[in-house]
Amino acid sequence: MNDFRKEVTENIERLGAAGEMQQLGLDFLVKTAAYRYSYNFTWLGRPIIQYPQDMIAMQEIIWETRPDLIIETGIAHGGSLIFYASILEMLSIAGHCDGRIVGIDIDIRAHNRAAIEQHPMSRRIEMIQGSSIDPGIIRVIRERAQGSSRIMVVLDSNHTHAHVLAELEAYAPLVSKDCYCVVFDTVVEDMPGDAFPDRPWGVGDNPKTAVREFLGREKTGGLTDIHGSAMKFVIDKSVEDKLLVTVAPDGYLKRVE
């Protein structure tokens, strides 16, 4: 296995250095987005609205980091809640941790809530309705986080710069060392300028620009977690390098201190 892992690492490094492969991945994403490709998939019966490549990366990260709490903003049909809960279930069966996930959405539609609550994975899921950047909601989430030793955050709601930056300010300080804050749809910055005519986000105003500003604060004054300890995130380029096709370039943020 050591030789195999070494070969995989070398493969990923080669892909990261292969600009033409990175461009092919982006071209695939741009072209398939016009067909709502991400709407084609379900997980254990619920629409997940993600590219399969990113979901493979997410299960790898969850299995490796073993969070006992995942906080996700944006619920939609609940497929990602079910997905993360099922990986946590497998971790529990393996004896690693007994994790749970809290999902936040400004509008949890009744039929989606009912389907999620009736799902076999529902016992690991809590849903909270409200804006993820509302101070009251943030207080509730921080209360839910008390007692958790390994916390992961996934941001996938409103994709404007201001909203994602506010989410990063609220929830990144909850992320545990060696765990991840994953910011989805940073690829908006790399899409054609007319790709989102009916959305408030676009090139220059999106999750990637928010990530850049957030990480830039480390140079101007530092970042601290909820305990007041110094906090540092780095972009885990190895994730997007191996995926090639991802909606989260520069969005896989790993806390390293």
C-alpha cells in the first residue's frame, strides 16, 4: 500500500502541474453546467445537486478527519445531508465516532423536510430554518457545537461575496485543527461572465472572492477561533488537482493551526 499511495501522490502532483488537464476539467464543468448536470444525481434516494467528483472528495475527507459534527449551510432537497450522515453512520459502525450533522437553510420546504425526516439517516440530522448569517442562528449553531471535539463546516447557500464572507466569519472559527471548511461554488469566478444572468452572484462577486478576502486577513491581523486561539487555513490544492472537475477550486480549506 505504501508504494500505491506514493504512486497516487505522484499522479496528483502531475495533474496539478498539467495546465491543459486543469483547463479540460474547467471546460467540462462549464459545458455541462448548461445542462444542469449536477441535478442528475441522488444519494440514497434524495437529490444531491453536486458533481460526483466533489462528493467523492467529501467522503474521503470525512473518513480521514472523522468529524463528530458537520455544519452545512444550504439544504435544498437534502441529498448532501443524507450523504454526510451516511458517511458518519459508517464511521460509527467502524467504531471511530458517533457524528451528527446540522443543516441550515433560509427556506426548508415542507415536502423536503418531511422526506429528510422520514429517511433512515434522519437520526443523525438536525435542520434549522433561518439565514445562516443571522446572529440568532449563529448563536444556536455555536451552542450545538459545544462538546464536539472535531468539527467540519460546509458552506453552500447564498453564493454572493458578502454572504459567504459573513458565513466564513461566523463558522470557520468553529472548525477544528486538521479539519476542513469547504466552500462550494467558488468556480463561479472562473465561469463565463454571462453564466448567471438570473443570480445575484457572478464574476467578481462570489465564494472564491470571499475566500480570498478571508484568507487575506491572516496577513493583516490574523484569524482566531471561538476560543481566541490563532487560526490558519490553507487551500488544499491536492483535492482539486486530483478531481480536475470541481465546483470548489480554492474552496477546500484545511485548518492547519
